[in-house]
Amino acid sequence: MKKLLPILLPLFCSAQCDLELLEFDPVLGTVTVAFNNTENCGGDGAPDGVSELQFGFQAIDEDCNAMNIGWDFPSFDFSLSSTSNHPGWVYSATTTESPTNWVNLYDESLVPPYYAGDTVTFPLWNPYQADCVDGPTANQMYCNLEDVITYWYTEGYSIQAVIWQISYGQTMYAADGGWAEVGVNGDGTSWGSGLYEDSNFLDNWVVVGDCGDPIPEVVTDTIYIELPPDTVYQTLTLYDTITVPINWYFYDTTYVYLTDTLVEYVELPQDTLYITLSDTLYLTDTLYFTEYVYDTTYVYLNDTTFVYDTTYVYQVDTLYEYIVQEIWIDCNTGLPCIEQPPGIDEDQVVYVPNAFSPNNDGINDAFFAVTQDPNFWLEWNITVFSRWGDVVFQSDSPLDKWDGSVSKGSYYSPDGVYSWIINAKGRKGVAVKLKGSVTLVR
């Protein structure tokens, strides 16, 4: 009798992305992140690193409830809309590999991608070093983040800080135990779509203030240090006056223009015109058509004088003008139509924007074609391509919108220029084929 021996097979599993938000300092404006495991985090740093992170912040009231409301800040010119996708939230700039990114302005520890075992402290106040006073980004969230955070904690609010996005992916929603209590569509729903890359998300979330960790206090003191006497170096500059003779030269320029005009009349034979389908004929006056032949004359006041004539030739012909009147006839009555013939149907007009910014600020967050009546179109197809020809968005409905994701998935396209093509057929035999480009700017 044969004896069966058990066979042990090794179990394989893919490593899980695991980040940890260690600290948020609202006074210094920093967040510190520990990268415990960076495999399968997605984005440009994949497969074993992380390049793109975005941090989110929201005020918490005295009862420790999230304040999902709009804000108009009285001490500075900035507001948060109450109708945005996530009301009450404000976001940092995104860490990413870019020539204009903060990694070129700080030490080497901030250069992405980040790998397992790294612990990085990220600065929050205007990391792009942009002109946040008069520049084009003065009203962006990262330009006003310091003022918003300072206002909240000086007014006594607690503040929750989270790793809002990893590799441009989805955030965590309250329905799944996360922090986003209002849905992605801005309609009050508490659900979203897609996958948050870190399943151990609870350590990506800290609260400072009365409802969490204490806010650091700023202590100042005056220290006097005795320094040795300074050594002063004085530079002596000597000046002298030099007389330089100047020779003055005077010029006078005279332009003399001499013209002569010759008029020549050329008699042409009478034209023959043919009239068809005309109700009324009008005989007009004689018209004169003039052909000018000319040259430019320059005469210099010196020993030799050059004179050029300008000749004008008038060609005279008599034209007879006939006006043909177009009349639309009603096929039922045989009488002229009272109304004008139909023009272009406004429903077939399509407007396509050339830029959008899917950064969750409630302004131009999606790209879509605008039509007078979407039901006018019987067939519709819009396709958006990346610069390498890959399809990043496609839809058969004029109502669909592109939010910057790749094929409506959990990853998002980087900033850049994308090409689009629209093929559509509407009522009354209308057919359009449009193409162009759109710029994605976060």
C-alpha cells in the first residue's frame, strides 16, 4: 500500500504600499512621513518607489466634528467654496518629479522617488516658490495654505491632516472608515470610486489641537552675545576733472519731389451681358475703373538731379448691372414665402475648451464638450489621446466628462497637452468631425 506524503507549497503574496503620517506642525508648516513599504504604490515611482503625494487639511469644531462648509476668511482675500467636491478641505502642492518642483529648491532628501525606510519632512508653505502676491497662481490653494492653517489654529479650531492622495489615486471616504465625508460628485453622497493605495490608512491621519495632539508653542527670548571689535576697511575713490574738446557738425537734409502726371484715355468696346431668371432689370450709370501705374521718386540735392514721371492711365468702360431677385415659393399655395429660409440650427454648434485643472477646487475640474441640446446628437464619440498616442479617455455620450484619470481608472494623467477627436451625427443629416488639443494643469 502506497503512502501519500503531503506536499508543502510556498505561498506568494504581493507587498502592500504602507506609508505613515508621523507629524503635522501647523506653526512651522511641515508634515513628516515614514515610508514603511513602497512597493505597489503606483505612479511614476513604481514599482518600488513613491513620487506623488498630496496632503489635505480640514478644520474641526469644538465638538470634534469635521467642518464640511465653505469659508470666507476675513483677514485675507481667499475663500473655500461650499459647493466644491470636498467642502472645507484645503490641499498642499503635489510632490512630483518636475523641473519646476520644490525638489530643486531644498536639500536632496526631498528628491523623489521615496523608498522603503525613508523618513521625509516636507515643507508646506509655497514649496514651488511662486509669486503668490501678483502672479498667476496667487489664488491657488498652495499659495494661501499658510494663511488658512494659521487662521484656523489661532481661532481655536483643531485641524485634521491626512495623506490625501498617493500617486494621483483616490482618497479615503467616510463610508469606508476614512476622512472624506462628502462624495466625489459634490452632491452630498458619502462614497467614491477607485482604490486608495495604502490599505493601512488609519496611520495616514493625524489631528492637532484640543481634539488631538497639542499644537507646538512658539517661545521667543532675547540673547545678548559680546562680539570682538569690528575691523573696518575704507575704500577711497579719487575723481579728477578732464577737459575734452568737442567738434560740432551740423547737417541739413533737403528732399525735393518733382512729379509729372500724364492722363491717357483708352476707349474700350461695349461689353455683352446675358440675363437669366430675372424679374427686374436696372440700368446703372457709367462706371470708371482706374488703374494706377506709379513709381517712387527720390531727388537728391547734389550735382546730378534725377526726375521720374508718374503716369496715371484711366480705362473707361460702360457696364450694365442686372439684379436677380431670389424668391422662395410655398409649394402648397404657389405664393412667395413670408418667412426667410431656415438658417443654421443652433443645436449643431459644439464648443470645446482648451484647458482644465482637475485639482478638486470646484473650478474647471473636468473636460467636456458643450452642446446646445445633447439629445440632438444621434451618434457621438469623443476620444482623448496622450502625447504618445495612448487613449486616456473615450465616451459615446456628449454628457460624459473627463476628470483627468486614465480610462476612468484609479490613476490620473500628468500635466501636459492632450489631443482630442469628436465624430458625431445629429438630426437633419448633420455630421461633424472635430479635432483639437486641451492642456491639463493642476
